[in-house]
Amino acid sequence: MVCGVRVERCRKKIILFELNEVPLKIINFFIKARPQSALAKIFPRATVYETYTEDGGHLSPWVTWPTLHRGVSNHKHCISDFGQPLDEVDQEFPPIWKLLANNGVRTGVGGSLHSYVPQQSFSEYAFYLPDIFAKEPTCWPKHLEGFQAFCLGMARESAKNVSDKVPLSQALDVLLNIRSIGLRPGTLVDIARQLVEERFQSWKLVRRRTYQSVLAFDVFFKQLETSRPDFSTYFTNHVASAMHRYWQASFPEDYAEVTFDEAWLQTYHGEIIYAMQKADLMLRRLMEFVNRNPDFRLVIASSMGQQAVESRPTETLLYVTEPEQFMQSLGLRREDWELRPAMFPQLNVRIADEQKRAAFEQIAKTLEINGAPVHSRAASDGFFSLDFGHENVSEIIVKINGQLKSSSETGINNVVIQDKVGVTAYHIPQGSMLIYDGKTAPKGGITQVSTSDVAPAILQNFGINAPGYMNKPTALLA
């Protein structure tokens, strides 16, 4: 029986707002800068934690969010890349939304990472919007597929540089269905203002990264209000994107050497605050929703955080701009492989044929750029991920099997970066979590909690026994 029908089973309905990579430093920074913000109202009435991830190796959101969602670290779930086949891991360590739905808890998903499942209808969920790296716009309810197609198209156009292109046919479909999908007039006015400002201040084109989240939140919130699921998620990456790029502009004191010039610092010094303001508008609506509906609880969480890293202006980045040429240079025809979603500047592909994948794995190990090997990984089911992103390369010397190859042969090219920045902040294990239910939180200091403890605590909230591979439930959501 679903939660809400049997009240004794469900202590609180949960909205999990996944504020990707935002540490407590940024939350405190924003509250100080905007004392009238929703976060400034939530923080003193919330139970506040510093989260940490137990994951090993290279930390990335496609690694650390599965840890939070599945209750096991990457030492067990072994998820390392987008587009990686998840059939086996979903069976062994299913994500929290699947565990809840399978136990009769009415569940909604709003873009959480690794939520795309090929050839699934999602009709057993209250709503289901897969992540922005989905291969196709399948979602639930079905009338949202036009909006999902628009978001996927915009994401593909803006990998590192933000494109000023708009997929017109998909945008028209969205405009014709504004009311049914939940876009608010205020959001459309905000977007129109953004488009005008871009014409007069071209650097503001970079803010388009934020507006996919703004649009998606409108759609999520309508589904939340309409279906009122017992558990729901909403993921946004827009603040993380701003932190990666513009940390030095906001916190020059964090660096032994400030490497960007004064003009760049002045141009981008307000971009983290800007991104947080958009998140705060979302949180204000959720705060007011929870205040009106005391059976709901808002959990604002990150799976890790960021901090300053030494950096320098990035004029160009090297990556594969022509995947077909690249794969052909490594001996595969177009029908031999399938392009998989990836976070720039990675290239992810899948090769179905076992003999061809074995040959590709061997030749990929010989790929060198300017005398250094290109790091690649192979997973199950013929999945491969290759890492690019070489900064400020003046010449491109590519070797495959010891033979020189030109850029035109390999499809590997230098791309000029519009805001002249790669990263000025990068991932750390420590993140943040705020738990708000509209009441005054008990006083106490900020404690640490492992992200592996989140999934069992959610299950406990709904009266569901955590699987044996998870940590024992804590009082996190008690």
C-alpha cells in the first residue's frame, strides 16, 4: 500500500533537491550576500550537515551521485562514466527511486543523474524526467516529451562553449504547450530579458547554462503540485558549472597567484551569486510549498563539493569535434559503434561486436597527443570512455600505432573558449545537506554525514528495510 494511505508507514514525504557540488562555503557566502533570501530563512530552521563521499579515485558527479542514490560507494557500484551500461548494477544496487517505487512508495524523478533507462516507459512513477544525458526524450507523463527533447537539444549544443542556437521546432512545441507543461509567465519574461541583455553584453551568453535548470524546475514543480508524490528528486548543475569556471572571480583570496586579469575578474565576479539566486528562487517555492504542506520535508543535498584549484586562462581546449572521423582513424566504420552521452571533454562510445571492441581497446591504448597517451577506460558491454581536454595546445601531434595522423584525419581539434576559462575550482569530498520541514530545528553544531547514509535513511523514513549491502540506517531523517 502506498505511503500516505498508511500514515503509520510514512513519517514525512520527501523532496530531494540535488544542488550539485555546492559546499557549505557557498551557502554561507550566498546567505551573507543575500540576507533576505530563501536560503537565509531556511538555514537557521534546518538541520545542517556537511556531507562527505567515501568514493575513491577521481571524483565526478556521475560517480558520487550513484553513491548517494544507491547507498554504496564506487568501490561497489563501479559507475565511472555517463552512458555506461547500468543493467547489472541496477539489479545489484538499484537507485533509491527504484527501491521506493518497487515498495509501493509513489515516486517522482526530476533529472537525477543516471536516471535514463533505455526502452522503459516510466509509467509506474508519478512523474519521471530522466537526466539531461538521456539518449532519447522518453519521459512520463508523455506530454512532457516535447519539452525533454528541447532540453536535450540545448544541452547537446552547449558542451563547453554556450551556443546561441535554439532548436526552433522543439522550442515551438514547448511554446504551444506552455500551460500543460507548467512554464510560468515570469519565467518566460526572465528568459526574454536574458536574450535582450545578451545583445548588449555578449559575455552574458554564458548564463544560458542556468536557464535549462530554470525551465526544468517549472516543469518539475507543476508535477510536484499536481501529483504530490511521497518521494521526488530534482537535480540542477547550474551552480556547479558557475563555480568551476568563476571561483577565482568570486574568491581571488583563495589563490596563491591570481592568474586572470582584472577585466576578467570584474566581468565574472558576480556569476556564482547569480547562479545561486536562480537556485534560491526554486528553493523559495519549495520552502513555501513545505510550509503549506506539513506532511512534506525538503532535503537540499550535494554529493560532494568544490574548492579552489590553481588555474590559468584557457584560450583553447582540445577535444574530438568530429567523432566519425576519429573512430574511423582508429579502424571502425560508422555502423560499428554508437556514440554515448558524455560530459565534455570526454568521448564515450559503445562497440557491440566483441572482436571489434577488442581491436579498438588495443589500438586506443596506442593513441598519443603531443607525446602523451590519451587515457581511456573500458567497461562492460563494449563501453569505452576517452579523456581529452588539453589546454592551450599550440600544435597537435597525434600518433596512432606510432604513425602520425593529422587533425583532419582524427577529428581532434583546438576549440577557442568563449569565456577564457577551463576550471578554477574542482571537486572535493565535502558537500552539504540541509533538512527543512517548516519547524524550528534543534540547536546544535554542524556534523558530518556520509552520503552512503542517505539512501538507508530515506528507506527508513518510509518504513522499508534497507538492503544488507547498505549501512545501517541512522537518525538522519528521524
